[in-house]
Amino acid sequence: MYLLYSMLTAASAVLLAPYFMVQSFRHPHKQYWQNLGQRLGLRFPPELGVANSSAPGAIWIHAVSVGEALAAVPLARAAKERFANRRLVISTTTATGQAVARERMKFADAVFYFPLDWGGSVRRTLRAARPAVVVVFETEIWPNFLREARRAGVPVVFVNGRLSERSFERYAKALRLSGGMLDTFLRRVLNDGALYAMQSDADAGRLLSLGAPRERVVVAGNMKYDLTRPQGSALVAWLRAEIARSRRNPVVVAGSVTAGEEAAVLEAFSAVRQKWPAALLILAPRKPERFEAAAALVGQAGFRAVRRSSLRPDVTGGDSGGELGSGSDERSSVLLLDTIGELAGVYEIADVSFVGGSLEPVGGHNPLEPAAFGKVPVFGASMENFREIAASLLRDDAAIQVSSGKELGAAWLELLDDGERRIRMGKSALALVERNRGATAAAVQRIAALIAEPAAKA
């Protein structure tokens, strides 16, 4: 079955090669071909292979993309401190995740791309990284990787594990259609994982029903509550000064906005502008390929887009050509955050917020990013990726759920008009974050137990 799986993935790669070739020209930032050598295990960043062969094995943390990379920062920092005598290496699957990892985890010894799931690629990468343990964020199951890691004696730990209903139904459907052929294979694959630390009872139950060994599945809470609030952002410092200079308020932050949501956000912001003419919108598309389209939509809505990338790197203002414009300007600008990794810090200056990927059927993005600053998350109905967190926020009257751009505008206006309610809800959101922290520390202890580290360090 492993041979058939490898043949199918290889065939898929060949069939998709023309698509990726076109995409590499359309979206150079995605680096489809530039990182192929790493994915094949043929070429690595120089720093990955500098460890002394007698040094203890590395801690390898894998985070697929931006969301996982941001969530991995507290664990990576804690692992670097706890296992000071071991190298810390970070892998990602996407180029945007790679950018965030390099920016937020500069303390790591190496950052590289996760290998394609073929035996040779995986073996070469394992030899280069020399891990004592591999820690995978959420539940990205790669059969050959798990098999080769087990053969090499390297435990693979899944942390912050999540298996949504949608993903579970796809697995279940595949198992039914296979007439039982895939059941044994999936059980064997899951048996290669050393530990599955799942976010909730529901996630654990779904994984167990797919065949994961019961003794290796634990409910460990959600590590996304342990997110660190970015401090000392040059962009935020510049924005504070520029907002004061141009008398722009209130500040509306729409983050992780996906395709199809920009128009709804701009509709909602237009409603805010009718009552608050000096309001400022900071619009952050989720994916770089939406930057151009979002800028065009801002213009079509009658606003002037100031792109973050047009500001000088240190955003000290002055002659950068990126002033926000005064609140009295009828075409007062929208700041388009066309960069990766700066959104989380910008929530600090928000008066009201929107968490994207939720008005469209995407599954939602992280509502804890504004909540960690005591800001009220407003999101749409599609929050499957953060179902428990969204439900907890709504239960504590710490968030608002909407279903359209019109409702989003109304929610923003309600919060802006009632400052006491906005502050009260923001405090509830922050309290929820604070009382659910701790999963990261528990994960570090589990990792220590697996690699037989001493219980405490001097």
C-alpha cells in the first residue's frame, strides 16, 4: 500500500507540474521551484547541516503555514529554553509560513521546507536535520514521513491536534469507498505517531475512530491560547504617531480577509464612515495573491489605498509617500497591509476588528489575535477551524458573529457607539485567553519525557 501511495503522489506531482509552473510566474513570492531542492531533500540551508555529529539530536518543529507558524512561536521559544543543549530547527510547507517563521523565530538554528512525502526525500531530510523528536502542529498526516521517522527511531509528536468534522467526513468517505482496503493502511500510518495531543474531546474522538492507538491520544487543550502578543513593532509605533497627526479615528482592523470578503468589509466600513468620517480601515488580505485585487477594490469603493509596502522599511514616516491622509479628506485612505507577519501586532491599536475567512466558507482564522489585546473579535458564520474557541467567545459575550457586510457594519457601529460595552466585552475576551493558557508548557513536558531529558534544568 505504501508503494501505491507513493506512485499516486508521484503521478499527482507530474500532473500538477504545469499548474505550479504557471503559478510560479504569476506568484513569484510562493517560490514553487526555488524550494524544490529542499523539498526533495537534495539541497538545504547551510545552517541545517552545521551540527556536530556527536551533539544531541535536534528538536524539529513543523508548522504548515502562517497560522501554525504563529501558533508555534511560544512552543519554539519554550523548547529553545528547555532544551538549551539541542538545536532547534523549524520547517514549513508554504512560502508565507516560511517568511513568518524566519521573522518570528530568529532564535531557531535553522528554518527550511518540509520534504515531499517520498521515502528518499524524507530519509535525506532526516539525516540532515538529525532530530531527536519531530513536533508537528495540528494533524498533518504524511504516511512515508511517519514510517521513515519510526524506522530511524525518531518519535513524531502531534501537538494542538485538530480534526474538523469536514476533514473527518472526507476520511470516513474514503474509507467506505475503499471497501475496507484503506482501514488497515490508515491504522498502520497512525500507529507510527508517538503521541497525538488533541485540542478537544471531539478532535480526539474523531482520531480514535479512524484507528489511532488509544494509549497515544490525549486531550491537551489549545496552544493557540498561549500566543504571544507582538511587542515593539515599528509599524505600530509609526501608526500611532500618524493616526494622531492626521486625526484618524476610530481604527478598524479587518484581518486575514479572504477572496470574496473585501467587498463586504468595504461596505461595512462605508457605513462606519457615514457616522465617523475620520475612521481609518486597516485591511489585511490573508494571501499575498489578493494584494493587487484588494487594492483595486479599495479604489472602486471610493477610497485611496496606501500600501504598507510603499512605506520605508523602518516606517519612520516623513517623505515615504505613505501618509494616511487627514480625516477631513473625502477619499481618506485605507491602509492595505500587503505584508506577512505584521497583522497580529496591529490589532493592538484597533477600536473594532473583523477576523476574516469567516464570511466565506473558508473555516475562519484566529479570533484570539484581537482577543489577546482585549479587542472584541467580530467574525462570520464559517468558523469551523476555530469552532470551540468561537463558541467560547460567544458564550462569554466576548465576540459578535455576523453573516454579511451589512451586519458587520452594524456590529462595528454598535461597539463604537457603546464604549462601555466594547470595553467590557474586550475584557471578557482577554480573560478567556488568560485562563486557557498552559497547553504549551504541558507539551514541552511531554516532549521531554519522549526524549528522556531530565525533569529539570539548572
